[in-house]
Amino acid sequence: MNDNLISIIVSTTKLSNIQKCLQSLFHQTYSNIEIIVVYHDDRVQQRIMFPKNTPLIRYYWQKRKSLSASRNKGVHLARGAIIAFTDDDCVVNNNWAQTIYTAFKKHKDISCLTGNVFSYKAAIRKICPCTFSQKTTLITHPLYHSDFIGYGNNMAFRKNVFTGIGLFKEWMGVGSIGLSAEDAEMFERILLNSLTILHLSTLIVYHDRLLTTPEMNKRQLMYNCGEMACYGYFFFQGHAFARSIILENIRDSYYKTRKIVKNVLLLHWEKELIKEAWCVIIESIYRIRGLLIGAWFSFFDPVR
């Protein structure tokens, strides 16, 4: 294992954004990197046009279209002591790898590094589903990931973390029964094992995907399911920090449902009310699904 090598892992199922992502990785100021692309489409490698003098890059095909499984495969293949992750629809700063390397060298006690995520471009009436902005902070105990820690498209780990506490849960994340939140589960597991996360505001990634409001609403259902699966998983194993997050989701569904029932009793049968009621029902179903998934795996796959 190379102590100064950073292994950068990118999983992809589509060709649409991988080119921009790789171009940004090719232009890193820190050159001691390897790029591992785990893909599910045989056309990916054939269609990418490489610039001259590219850094070391390796491609691996995987049949299963699961983000967590792809990341785990990348971890097994990685030769660096530091493993960084971004997504195929992201563009990283040209000093991204250097910032990661410097942070781990400077802070010997941290096990995980996260950063800020901004929209790559803005558009009227469209939403970037994955932005995160927080000041630099050292995190030593479990916190709500989407408010305080960050996301999986901008994270890095010491490789020995995976040896010590295990890999990503393959029942979580895109392409799995849990639909999302595999990054949140890993963050919380790290903190429960008395390891430390550094959120660094200068570690920046740009998310290059804009969604319409209906598209974002569909994406939010995945987040609802994954969040309940993740925090339900910890809650059912007796970890108190997850209780408030679970209750907040339940309260949100309760107040939305109460509002709908009140309007129905008042005979407000407008078209928008029916649409809103349907959305609340679907959202509640996804939350219940997530909670049941978390309960199931808390028994069959407990925290290591």
C-alpha cells in the first residue's frame, strides 16, 4: 500500500456526465493519484476520449448496478492509503486531491474527510438536489449527516477505516432496497466507533445535475426512504442519537396528514388538495418502507 497515493473511486451507470468528472480529475495539482472507474455499461470505456498525459486510470466492469457494491469493489482494488470518492455527475476543484492529501497529513487523528458541494450551474425553475455548505469543523459524535457532515460525492477515508469497521452496507444506496443514505450510514458508524470526521469547507465539489420540481420530488422519496432506513437501523439497535431524526420524520408526516384530513372534513375537495393528499400518502409509504428496512437489517446485519 502506497502511503502517499490517493485512490479516487467513481461509479457510473451512464455516459452523460462521466467525461466532465474525469477531465476535472485529470487536471489535479496533486499527481500521485489513481482513478478507479467501476462501471455497468460496456460502452463507457469505448466512448470516453482521453486527453494526453492522463494519470493512471483503471476500469472495472460490474454487473450489479449498486452504488455501495461499486464503491466496495473500488475499495478492494485501491492501492492507496487514502481513498476518495466522488460521483460521475460531479466536477471537482483542481486542488481537490491536494487538499485531501494535506488534510490527512496535517490531522493524524482523523479517519474521514468531507467537504462542501455546490451546484455546477444555476438554472431558472430547476433544483440541484445535492448541495451542502458548512464551515470547517471537527466531528466526534453522531450528528444528522445532511445538516452537519456532508454527502458521499465529496468524501475521503483512510483505507484502514474499512479494515476496522467494514465496508459500505450494500442494502443501502442507489440500486439497493434502501435507495440512498449509504454515505450517512458509514459516517455514523465511523463516529460510533470513536473515530473522527473532519468537515473541510475548502474541499469543494460541484454537482452537475439540475432537476425540475417533479423530478426533485421523486428524488426526495428516495431520500426519505434511505434516511429512515439509515437512522432506523441505528435506532433499533439502541443508539439514542437516531431517535430525534426518526421522530422528526414521523412528525412531518403526521402534520401533513392532519392538514389533509382537516381540509377533507371541511369539504375542500379542490384538485390541488387531492394531488397533495396523494403526495403525502406516497411519502409516508416510503418512510415506512425505510423504517422497516432499518428494523430488518438492525437484526440481521448489526453495527460492527
